[in-house]
Amino acid sequence: RWLYGKHICLFYAFCGVLFGICSLSTLTLLSTVCCLKICFPAYACAWTYAAIFACSPLAHWGEYGEEPYGTACCIDWHSTNVDVMSMSYTVVLFVFCFILPCGIIVTSYSLILVTVKESRRAVEQH
């Protein structure tokens, strides 16, 4: 069971979400930067993006709580069944912190592969 109280649970869950989303956002940005460096030229901000979603439950859009086994804390997934705000947070989190980053990563690396392939053909022709 969770031994450290509600405040530590909130902090633990907040850190888990912040660092988890920041990690995925960083990978997304790295793939985007690679793509932009190779295919185009530009940039973005992973920590701000992650902080928005990690702070949202602290502002009562979504909730942090104990995991089902009670050994750690994270997003309270059970609250999505009873609270519309928690459900909207979960849906937005899924779309903007999983689907969108994964789509950008796949698209970025696909564009890199296409660009490298075209460059190889151009070099072979010369």
C-alpha cells in the first residue's frame, strides 16, 4: 500500500507524468529536429508542453491518485469513469501526448528516409 500520504502521492504522480510526457516530447522533438535539419530548417519547446499537461491535474483538470495496487501514484484513471473533466483530460492527454507525438515521430523519420534515399540517388547520378 502507499505509505507516504496524499501530498507525496500528488507530488510522485506529478513527477511521473511530467517526466514521462517530457521524455516522449523530447523524442518527438528530436525526430522533428532531425527531420527539419535534413529536410527543412526550424525548432520547439518540450518542457513547456510537458509542464502544461503535468500541471493540469494540479489545477483540477484531471486528477492524480494512487495506482490500482496502491504502491505508487499517477494519473487517477478511475476518475475518468465518473468525472467529465477527468475524462476530457484523459482524452486530450491521449491525443496530444501519445497519438500526436507518435504520428510526428513516424512522419519525421519517414521524411528523413525519403530525403536520404533521394540524396543517395542524386549522388549516384553524379
